[in-house]
Amino acid sequence: MAQKQENAKPWGGRFSRSTDDFVETFTQSVSFDQRLYPYDIMGSIAHVRMLARVGVLTEAEAGEIRQGLVAIESDIEAGRFTWEPALEDVHMNIETALVERIGEVGKKLHTGRSRNDQVATDLRLYLRDEIRTVLDISTGLMDALLDLAEREADTIMPGFTHLQTAQPVTFGHHLMAWYTMLSRDAARLIDCHSRTNVMPLGAAALAGTSYPIDRAYTAELLGFAGVTQNSLDAVSDRDFAIEFCATAAILMMHLSRFSEELVLWMSQQFGFIDLDDAWCTGSSIMPQKKNPDIPELCRGKTARVYGDLQALLVLMKSQPLAYNRDNQEDKETLFDAVDTVKACLLAYCGLVPGIQVNRHAMLEAARTGYSTATDLADYLVTKGIPFRDAHAVVGQAVQFAIQQDLDLSELKLSDLKGFSDVIEDDVFAVLTPEGSVAARDHTGGTAPARVLQAIHAARQDCQQLKQWLEEKA
Ligand code: ARG
């Protein structure tokens, strides 16, 4: 029987004084890492099953520990569990509760492991789940975009470069550009999942353990695709968290771009779209206002996720091997990135189906700003004029039209002929926005038929993502 310790912590044996109150508050992480409890318990159960299999624990001991952990999990879920900041973190809270519940045998749980490999394992189990959730919500948004794009496949709007009217495009094509960004995010999430789904358990504190552990068995129980290959790296590596934050930051950057466009399009000056009343808010002073606060918040929350990525990069910068307590700071950061990206994706899932499209305003805008000037140049090329010359000729025609306050299609044939005598009556077909988009009829082009083709291919890609999610469920 051990002597009474001066310091009651699970690690208090070598201490002759109890921990300062300030230090307890400063070092605790249980206020935020308690959300890891399902993974901590899952990891512990797999660990003891492995220990029993290799003969370090008896099956009876492992069974008792397992039952104790399952009971603790129900207590936590039922709100019957008291988290003690004095016990630092989720790991020591659960281990201490286990000993209180099942007695001496509970003290065998921590055989052959350390909180260093434990927390790295918990974090990977947690993130693995969250990556699947983020991807699941993403596919919902991708579906919503595909539905809207299909509906608006031949809706004409101005396309912009430098936010100046450039050439007509279809709204479906524009929405498919958004979709394409999200599909790259999905690929990055899956890639990040593959490096997250590797088990550090067995690295123990940093050097491995002297027990005859069977890491492959524990990994199999936890559904990990493999085990880490270097114990020092295993306890210190947080690349997977950084990769997730980088992926999330890019995804948020995309949402911020969608947001910017929605906000612009909903303005009185554009008037291209309206958002559902249930997804907008009003002003406390201006009675007429209906504001796009949801996209604005998504745009704003992008900043948080960039900050999370930056925080993790700086956290890991120059850290010597192996585990350092600095790494406790990874959690709130990672959790914030996960929570924010999920919330914003959910916001978009709710927002997109309620986008009301003002097709008339979009078409009218596409008719102005000389958006078909390139088509006129291309027309001249078909009549044998080199493109650079055609460009100059059309430039003069546009200048003339601006002076007359007319669109190119409103110029008389005789006026057009003044710029180039190869112009005939058939020119007016290419000067319409409809003719312009229909002519861009190749892979990746804006012609309505190509947009529908792209949507069809995208639906198949989405199906594959969903299949991946099902396989990993
Ligand atoms: N709460 C700690 C963390 O989040 C767990 C690991 C603590 N390890 C240690 N040697 N103090 O990183």
C-alpha cells in the first residue's frame, strides 16, 4: 500500500507540495477537451482489449475496466459526471473516475501508454469523425448548388472580370464554378482524412513501451488504417490538424467569395437575386432594410478560420521533439475551425435553396456594357480578319456606340459596315447574349448544353463522395 501522497494528483508521487491554485487553473484543459470524451473512452477500451490479448491484463481485468468506462460514458451523456479542473484534462478525469468506480483494477488502465500518445489518438479519432461530418454537410451544399444550377442552366447574366461587365454567361455556369471550388475542398478533406486516420497509440510518452503491445490490433479495433512509424513523431505531430485547418481555410475562402457575390447581387444596384425572408435580418432603425447577414457572417467568420490555421502553424513552429505542453493549445483552435466551418456550411445549405433569381434583371444587365464585343470580333475573324485587327475595329465600334448611347446590337447595319465592310445582316445573331453563350460550346464553356453536361458529371462525382462517406461510416 502506497503512503499518503503530499500531492493528490495521479502524477503527485514525486511532489512534496500540492499544486498552486493558479497553476491548476492555468494548466487545466478539461473545460474544453472534455468534448473528446467519446474518443478517449473508445481509445481506452481498445487499449485494454489489446493488453488482455497480449497477456498484460487478464480478460477479467479488461472486462471490468471496459464496463467501468462504458458506465462513465453513460454518466457523462446523462449529465451526471462532474469534471474536475484539478484533474487537469479529460484523460485524468476519466481515469480517476474509473478508479473511484471499479477500484484497484482501474489503476491498470494506463499500462503501456502515456497521455501523450493518448491525446494524439483522441484528437485523430475526433478529427476523423469531424472530417466526415464536414464532408457530409458539403455534399448537401453541393447537391443544393447542382439543383439551382440545373434550374438556371440557361439563365443569362453578365460575367465579370475586374467586376466590369465582360461577357455573358449563364447563371448555371456561375453556380457550377462555385460547385467546382467545393469539389476541390472535398478532395482535400479526403486527402486530409487519410493522414489523420493513422494511430499514434503505442508511442507512449515518446519512446514506445516495454510491454509486448500489438499496435495493429488496437488500430483495427479503432478503425485506423495504420499505425504511426516513429514514436517521437507520433506524439508531437499535429500536421493533420494543420492540414485540416488549411483545408477549412480554403473552404471558408470559397464561402467568403460566394458571400461577397450574394451580398453584391442582392444590393439594389444589382438586383440579381433575393434571399428568403427567413434567412435575412432587418435593421433596428431603417424600416425598409432586409440585410444579407448570413453571407456577411460567413464572410466574417472566414477570418477566424484563417486565424486558427495561423495559430496552429505558429504553435508548432520550432517545437523541439517530442511532446511539449504547448500542444494543449491545439484543441480550442482546431475545435473552433471545425465548429466554424460546419456552421457556415450549414448556413449555406439553408440559404442556397431559397435564392430567388431575378432573371429579367440579369438578362438586362447582360445586354448592357457591350458584353458581346468579343463576339463581334470573333465574327470578323470568321470573315477572314486577323483577331488583332478585329479587336481594334470593334473597339472603334464600341466607342461610337458609347457616343450614341446605344448597344452594339442597336447600331444600324450601315453604321456597322462603316467599321468593316465584311459585316452582314447575320451579325445581329452573334450580338445577342443568347447567341454569345450558345457559341461557347466546349468542355468548361458556358453554353447551356455544356452546363447541363457539367451538372450531370458533377452528380456522379457527388455520388462517389457519398459512397466514400458510407464506406467510412
Ligand atoms: N492535456 C494534455 C494535452 O492536451 C494532455 C497531454 C499531457 N501530457 C503531459 N505530459 N503533460 O496536450
